[in-house]
Amino acid sequence: MKSVMLGAMALCLVLALPVTAQDRGSVTNLPLPRFVSMKASEGNVRRGPSLTHQIDWVFQRKDVPLVITAEHGHWRRIEDRDGVGGWVHYSLLSGTRTAIVEKDMLELKAQPTEGALAVAQLEVGVIVKIDECRADWCRMNAAGYKGWAPKAALWGIGNDEIID
């Protein structure tokens, strides 16, 4: 927003920027933001996009879903489900789609309907591998159990995202 002073009164002008269908990364030309997962079982999260930047913390959980918000050379700015983030080297990330269960005792269903048979219950924080996502349901694999769960109970998949 840009403020312009007119005498004793301030007039605020909102600059309308053209909105693209989706922002793209300057390095990969892939959509931003986009979900990925942690490939390594350990990865440094830095303040900036180089080895000279300070390490703020270390991921210690393989397959955790992350969202990439920016790209710079071989570095990706990421955030976790709590909004905490920083820069990681792209070699630590994978395109394999995972999600974190956000609803305690989430029922994994045999079919993508509320009344379907439950094949397992998942605790909050369990990481699942996504096989497919429709408008409201995702088919996933969790510790050898396969089934469907409502997309709204997961973090790591966009609300409007479809995965075949």
C-alpha cells in the first residue's frame, strides 16, 4: 500500500497487481507454494540460501511434509505445518507426497465415504504417504494400512489439489 499526503489528510492507494493463475519458482518453474516431503532423516534449516548462513534448527524426521515458498539456486525456502521455516538444500527434499494427520483417532476408511468400514485409526502427528486425492478424500498408506480419509483432516495437501 502506498500513502500519499494531501495537505493534512492521508490518502491510501491500494496498488492492484496483476494476479497470475499461479506463481512459479524462478529456478524450477514449478508452482509456488507447493508441497514436498523431507527425503533425508536429518536436514539443516538455515537462515539464508547458502552453507555460510547460520543453522537455526535441524529436521530429524524423514517424510515430513513441507511447503516450498521460494527458490534460490539449489536452495528452497520451506515451512512446516507450524509455519516455522528456513532454507534447505534441494537435495534434502522429495516430490513424494506425504501428509500429517491433524485429527486425533482419524479413521482410515475402506471407501471414500463417511459410512464406510474403518480399517485403522490414526493418531495426531502420524505421517502418511498420499496415493491419490479427490475433491474431499485422500487415499493413503500409513504403516502398512491403506485407506481413505477426509482431506480436511490432513496437512500437506492443498484444499483444491487433486492427485491422481
